[in-house]
Amino acid sequence: MEKSLAQKVNSPVGENKLRIDAYEKVIGTAQYADDIQFGNKLLHARIKRSPYPHAKIKKIDVSKARILPGVKAVVCGEDFPGFIGLYLKDRQIFCRDRVRYVGDPIAGVAAISEEIAEKAIDLIEVEYEILEPVLDPEFGASSRAPLIHPDLGKYVVASFIFPQAGSNISNHFKIRKGNIESTWQKCKTIIERKYHIPHIQHVPLEPHVAIARVDKSGEVTLWDSSQSPFAQRDLIAEALGITQSKMRVIAPLVGGGFGSKAGVSMESLAVAIASKVKGYPVKLRLTREEEFYTAFVRQGLVAYFKMGCDENGKILAMENTFYWDGGAYTEYGVNITRAAGYSSTGPYEVPNVKADSYCVYTNHPVGGPMRGFGMPEMHAGLEQCIDELALEMGMDPVEFRQLNCLKEGSILPTGGKMHPTGLSQCLEKTAEAIDWGKKALPSAPNKRRGKGIALMWKAPAMPGNAGSSAFIELAEDGMLTLGVGCQEIGQGAFTVVAQMVAATFGVPYESVRLATPVDTRYSPYEWQTVASRITWSTGNAIIKAAQDARKQVINLIAEAWNENPDDLDIVNGNVISYKSEREIKVKDFAVKGLPKPDGRGWMGGPVIGRGSFMPTDVTGLDAETGQGEHAVVHFTTGAQAVDLEVDLDTGRVEILKAVAAFDVGKAINPDLVKAQIEGGMVQGISSALFESLMLKDGYVQNPSFVDYRIATSMDIPNSMQAIIVEVPQDDGPWGARGIGEHSMVPAIPAIANAIYDAIGIRFEGPPFTAEKIYLAMMEAGIIK
Amino acid sequence: MVKNTHPTLPEFDYVKPVTLFETSQFLFTHSNDSSPFLGGTDLFIRMRDGVIKPHYLVDIKHLAGMDKLDFDPQKGLTIGAAVNMNRVINSPDVQEHYPLLADACKSVASYQLRNRATIIGNICNASPAGDTIGACIALDGVLHIHGIAGSRFESLSDFFLGPGKTNLKPGDIVTAISFPLPPQGHASTYVKLGRNKLSDLSIVGVTVLGNIDTKKQSGFRFRVILASVAPVPLIVTQAETYLSSHEVNQETIHQAACIASEASHPINDVRGSARYRREMVRNLTENALIKVWKKLNQ
Amino acid sequence: MTFHEIIVTINQNQEKITVPSNMTLMRMLREVLALTGTKNGCSAGECGACTVLMNGEPVNSCMVLAVECDGAEIITVEGLASDKQLDPVQDSIIQTGGVQCGFCTPGILISSRALLNRNPDPSDAEIKEALVGNLCRCTGYTRIIDAIKEAAMRQKAKE
């Protein structure tokens, strides 16, 4: 594995540079997909959606819709025969023979206005034969359940995903390590629990929007709010039978993603509709209501945990079974199942492991990637079991975790070894910041107070060959243009990539400009902006590109000055010689070269740097045992603790203080890292206290802000603290690894453990609403 | 079972009549397909959700008297229908003489929405969750109504017929609400439980007003009105009577709260269960009564 | 459906526009005037991304009809800065790191400007209350609150 190519001059890496995109965002010129102006040719699309969770389509009659004045195109499933999907091609663009969730797209209309498109949708007549829906993943996994995808065995699938044909199980990930059966009797304490984590939704402030135009030549242009322009190019092109280079994706700033805008969800619909009105751009927007259940949601989980430790508190065995409520299509969700599988022990050293992680089809909304990619759902129950083990053993939960948590060299559940990690440090600092061990007094007689802590770990869950690339160009005015394929979704990617290129090449941060919006026609390839991988992966590509450009510059000047390249450096946009003390501005030759010293001709030329990075040593995992030498590129680890109060009159939880520490290897921009920690903590707290998609018979009962509540400014903790730990990642830029997702992961169990500390009650799952807590306190006799 | 919300407001004609007479005539003639509106905060939502589909939206904000917020030290307070909730909250007269109105308004939605939302709109929308209705009832608010037969007054006691249903007849518009001078030295509070700390619809809302009343056996008079626990805003007369006929102390306050809980008949819905709501009626009513009681004893 | 000609002042510029009855102020700004700084997050008055000043007061523009704006003065995020400098709330939110994806930012800035206009020295609690109608999913609000406090100090310093 290549080592990081960190530079001796660090600045501005490690500095709290102001965001490169902040100015345009505060003056209102920042452009998001719905802001792009398309002129009078713009058509508007609406989608006809299934009103049933599971049904056969007997007949579709679009004739009345077609003739409505203002309607330009009506399409349905039979117009598009392909399949689409990231890891498993189980999805049709428009449903052809059957609908599998409420909201499943059956037909699409393009019209001169959104209103006319809507009227046309109402004129489309569909005849259904209702089928029995599968509404629970355990039932769905059983042989009694009706098959949602009878053709599962025929679907194209990635080599590391294992669907079971003839069932609703689209992936089964296994770990078989050590000897679990004989270990239980060696355990002093065993905890066995079941947890149910409900579906939630990402709730990006900007709903999904896509505008597609198919030209008469067959070239497709797609403008959309997207974390994954290149993946969309690939997947949509393949599904529609176009070649990738004829499919162009232009992705402006994203108003929040959290995973909802990764892969492909509604964007293929816009392209499909546009293919029938060649030359016209067709815009499809999701209403907020549609956003709640027709794009991606975070799948629900039924999790069984069994874990045991010896008389010293050392964990000996874990047997965990996960039934993921993957929804109608699990083309993305199958990998969540896998990631949870190989992470299923949590960040602990466990010698004997049995894990079964099942991705199960249900007739529920489509589960997709959401911040944490299975980790929040899994840690929710796991970290509570850890607490219970500790307390049963009479050990302090922090002490128990220090004893068992991963350290450098620990054996992973997949058999490899843990790289250097600051997990213990994170735990120690978090415990200290929350004043662990000191019982705090409730603020009033009708309150109960408690503290809770939880650890987490997560690796970027991506194929072993997910690549990044970057290019660098220099302009006559000294500005450095950085080309990237990663996306700014709020996490600060554009800022840190600018910092990294500035540091590596040798110009001030303020001299960097990004070649954005990302446009797959011009931008360098990036797998997807997901998995908290950009700082690490794109960073490595940028370093190479900057070094490539640096080398061209330094070698040229070395030759021009007849000096040793090792004596030269680029600082603040100037090439300087440490030996002769000569100086020359890069901008003076980076485009137009230099005259030869002897005056006869020219040397140099336009400087252009390129860099490409792809992990090379992620090994596969054995299909039966889940063992492999190098399962993932690395893990980011961390801890969160909360100090909270429960109100005895209402059951309501108030978070007094929330603290978290994460080992990010190296904070390229410490303030941005802290901002991610704060934002993730609040999103996690919101998911713990308020959020669930209330599903009944396959219908989401609360698809709007009125009844799907998220944290407002009034609901944040009284005080928050974000702590950065830096134990370098040997192959990360300056030692960095990702942070974007991790801060959301430990919130649910930290809060659950604190509630237990306050009132002695645990719950089957979040959200820990005031009602749930109050009624439980009544049941437990804590209140009358 | 599926909510097919429109992306945007459906088509309608906006009408802005000049006089009250014209307005009532128009609404009467088009009683099946027109709707008056003030801030639109409830109406627009229902139109977007496809619940109602009026052909005409009649803007009544600018009609005579709709904008006034007048306090007369002899007669009391009049709030025109178009006065938004922020204006009510910020009015020094309201703050001094009718703080309950300000408290109730403050609990509604957000600052932005309160620049559009009105008390009259809250009343006419007749949601059992309406936050300002309890305050208006407790303060003996009287509605000024203009209809095709001319103007009239109506008390709030028989105004609400069911969720979203009022006593208003075709052609009626409410132009103002007026309140008599409140009882001397009264104390009041509005306690609202939502899922979030602020800005939510109420799971349960409790309005309590209390004042010294030598005509009552206990020497005190209380008003207790509940939101979100019945098809209409619920005046808990049994609790009010109980507190006027029994010595007011910690124990009888608790009893009154239990009576309120028993009188409520909430439903299970997406915001909360009936069981939880009944418990909260008791706890919140008790807290509200204690709060008011303490203020009265100062 | 009927159409109405209105005269409305937007960011100090007077405009004469013909709008259909059912067009909201938000749609008029975004679709007729191409002032896309004001964002559409829900069209239901819940998220605050569409907040603008109408006659000096913040409203959810998705819940106001364009026709109701006849004679009104509207300020959008594009009108907060002067030619020469940013509004203190814009400056501060950059400094404190209260911008991430930026989608809630225009609405937040408008609500913040309105708050400081009516209450130049707000407490933390007052700031949180004033912002309850502006949802943010990225920042956790804390740096936004810091920004308003800082902007209040900046403003005071100028006087």
C-alpha cells in the first residue's frame, strides 16, 4: 500500500480556512439544480405512482392523458425494458408488471406546466390485482412469505453480494469465526436482546430535483442534485442502453444529501421521460411529501444480539442476527447489509463471532444509503447490550469499553488486524468531557438525570476499486484551478480539497479555484461522494496531481537555472531556490513557458497536473466465513456521551450536554470537522428523540413536516462539545480519514444508555418520544 | 390512504371585494365553491392537500375594521380579524390586560407564520388543536359577524360544532373578536405539549384562567379549557364548578386535574395516543392550575 | 383562472408583474423574476427556506399569494447586502461556520436580520425562538446562533 505523500510545508492544511463556497451561499447566488434557468422550452414532469404496497399491474390506459392539451409525452414501463441498480440490478425504471411499494413509479408525464402534468397523471387509468404485502423483514425472510422478486436469481449482481434465489433475501452476509457454540459456557455473563429500529428519512432541506434533456443525436444531459454524477452516468446509461460517454451529468451544489442523493433514485425517471421529447429539457421535482417516501429512506432493522464475557469482563463471543427491512428494491441496501455484517461486533475485539446479516425485501419504501450506512441502526442496540454486560458484571461502562475496545493490532471480526486508532483516547476524552463518574443532580424534583456513553466505528463501505481522480491547471493570473469529481453537499469537501491542493502545490488557499459544477464531460472521475471517503480518497488523488504539476514546474526551473530540483520549492506561488535564493512567479511561465537560457527557442508549456487514486489492497471476504485479510481501507472510530434529564410529568427528554470525540487522523480543517461533529450529533439526537416513518400496512402515515418532526433550533442540547483526536492514518492525506457520517452513529445508544441511567428503563427501539417514556414509567411504577 | 399533495396551490380565482356587504353577498351566492381567507395558513395547506377545492378565494383582510386593535379602558379589547398574531403579542395593551392572549399566540408555529396567522382564522378553522381558542373562551370573547342579514354578535360557547365545523352560515364573515374587561387581578396561563419544544401542533393544550370571585363558595373562579382532547375545544365545566365550590388547595387542584382528565375524550392519532393524552391532561392541568394559583396568591 | 397586475418593490426595485391568482410569492420570485436565492423546501410553511421580508416582517413566501403583494416591499436574500458590504448577519455566519449545504441559509439570514431589527441584543433563548421556523439539517444550529450573537455585537460596535 502506498504511503501518504504528505508535504513538509503543511499550510493551509490544519487551518480553519473559511469555506470556499460560503460567500455565494450567503448572497443567494449559489446555484442548486432547481435554480438553473432553462428558458421557454422547459417542460415539467409528474409521476403516476402506485397506491398499493404490492400489486400486479393488469392494465395501464394513458390515452386520456396523452390528449390533454399541454401534454407532450406520456411514458410507462413497457417503454423501458432495462434494469437499474448499483450492486444488484433489481429495479425497473417504470414498473412493468408489478408494483412493490406505495409510490412505486408506473408512468410519467411531461407537460408545459406542472399543473397540466398533474392533471394528466389523474387521467391515467391503471388496473391492479392486489397482492399480499410483506410488511416485516423476519416474515419476509421466512418461507411463508410471498415472493416480491420472483426473478431474484436472474438479476445481475456484484460479486460480493449473495442473494438467495427463490426467497426475499437479496443478500446474506456471514461471519463464522472461532468456535461460538463452545464459548457460551465459558462466559460469566451473557446478554441476549432484540431491538427494532424504525425507518427514518434523510430530510435534506433541498428535495430531489432532476432535469434531463435528450438531444436528437441521442446525447443525454442530466442536471440534478446529486452526490454521484459519475455513478448516475454509469447506471442510467446502462439501464437505457446508451454508452456512458453519451450520458452527461452536470451536478451543481447540493442542498443536503446525507446519502439520499447517492446512486440513482428518481433521476432515471426524468431521463426516461425526456427521451420521448427530444430536444426539450424536462424537469422533475419531488414534493416534500414525495421526498419522505418515494426516493430513498433509511431501512428499518430487526436485530438480535447475543454476547458474553468472561469473569474479567473480556468479551468472548457475539452472535448477532440482523434482518434488514430493505424495502421494495435493495439495489443499494444489499451493501448496507454487508457493511453491518463485517462491522457487527462493534469496535471491540471479539474472538468468537457468528453474524448473519440478511437484506430482506419488503413492500416498504426503498431503503438506501443514509449517514452511517447501517452503523447507526446496528450500534443502537449493540451499544446498549455492551452497557448491560458491563452493568451485569458490576463494571463501569467506560472501564468495560476500555478493556474491550479495539487497539492497534487487535484482531478484527473479519480476521485482519486493526490499524493504529485513537478509539481509547476518544473514549477517555469523551468520558472526561461529560464528567463521567460524577452523578449530577437533577435540576428539579420532577426530573431524573442520567449520563450515557457509546462507541462507534465505521469504514467506507465501497467496492475495493472505488477510484478518485483530479487535475490541476494554472492560469496567467496565478490562480490554480483544481478539477475534481467530488461533490459539495455541505460537508465542506470543496474547501478541504482546495486546502490540500494549495498545501501540496505551494499556493495560498485564496489562489485556488475549483472547476465546478461537476460535469462528467469535463470533470475527472469520482466514484461517489459517499462513505466519508472524499478527504481520504480524493485527497490522495489531489496530492498526486499537485505533485505531478509541482514536478513539471520545478524540473523546468531547475533546468532553466541549472540547479538541482531538490534545492527548489514552490511557496506562495513562487518558485524559490534555497541555494541561490532566486525567485520566479509560477504564473509568469505556467501557461506560456520560458525562453531558453540561450535565447534560442522556448521551454516548458502549459502546466497540467494529473492524479489518480484507487485503493489496491482491499481483499474480498470469504462467502462462508466473512474472513479476509484486508476487509476495508480503514475505520474511523469515536465516542459520544450525553447528560440528559427526563421530565416525570411529560416523559420528555432534554439533552443538557452532548459531547463527542472522533479520531479523524488529521483534521485538514478543524473547524469543519467540528461542524460535522455538531451537525451529526444533532441529526443523531433528532433521530433518537423524534423521528420515525410511521408505516402501517405499507403506508407512511406521516409524510410531511407536520408529523415527521426533526430537531429545531429549540431542541438542541444546552451545550455541545466536539473533540478531535488525531492518530494518523498511514495512507491518508497528512494522515486524514473521514468524519462526515460518523458523528451521527452513536447518538441513539448514548441517549438510551443515559435514559437507563436516569430511570432504569430500556426500550425496544427509538424514537424515545415523551409518550413512549412516560407510559413506560407508568408501567414501571416510577410515576402513578 | 395516500396523500396526493399538489406540488403547488391548485387553480382558483382571487377575489378582493370592497365592502362587507359585497363580501357577504359573494360568499352567499358562491357558498359551495368559495372561501374567505385571512392569512391562509390553514386554508392553503388544505387546498394543497386536496381536501378542499374552492373556485374563489375571497381576501377579506382589507375590509373596514379588520385591521384594528383597540383597547378601551371602559369597554375592553377589540381585535380585528386581520390582525396577525405577532401584532397581538406585541401590543402593550394585550400584554398588560390580556396576557393570556399573548401567551396563547406565542405558542403557535413560528415567527414567520405568526405574521400571517390570525386569532379569527384560528377560531374559524375550528381545529380542536387551535391554540388561541381556549384563551378566547376564557376571556369571554364575542365574535362580530357580518352576514347577508347584516351584523350580529356570537359567543364562543356554541360556536364549535365539530372538527373544522362552526356555526357560521353561508355569507358569514367574522370581522372581529371583542373581549370585555377581564376580571380584576386575574392570573392565567396556556400550557402546550408538543413533540418538539416549540412550533408543533398540540398533543394536549391547557388554558387556565383564575380570579378572585367573592360570589363563589371557594372565593375563586377558574376557567379550564382543553385543546386536542375532544372534537371541539373542551370547556371542563365540571372542573370549573369543582374549584368554585371547594376550598382551593394542592389536593383539590389535583382533583380538578383528574376531573379534567376524565372529562376529556381524546383519540389515538399520529401525534399521540388517547391514553397518553389523558395522562397529560391531568399533569398539565395540575401544573397550570398551580401556576395560576400561585400568581393569585402573590 | 384570473390574472392580476401588481406593482411590487423587490430589493428596492419596483416591478410591474402580471400573476395568476394561485401563484405564491415564492414562485413569483423564483419563476417570474429568476430570484432563486429564496428556496423551496416544502411549500407548506414548515421549513422556512422560503422566508423573505414583506413590509419589513419575515413571512414564508410559499404561504403568501403574489397578488397579495400589490403595493408591498419585499426583501430577499439577494437584497440584504448593499453594493459595498455584506449585512452583518451574512458576514458573521461565514465567520462562525454557520453555513454548510447553504439551502436553509437565505431563510435563516432573513429571519436573523428581522430579529436584529426588532431586538438588537437578543439572548440565546430569544435567538432560538426566533429561528424555530427555519429548519436546518446540517449545522445543528449552534454556529448559526453564534453568528447572530456576533452580528449583534458587530452592529452595536458600529453605533
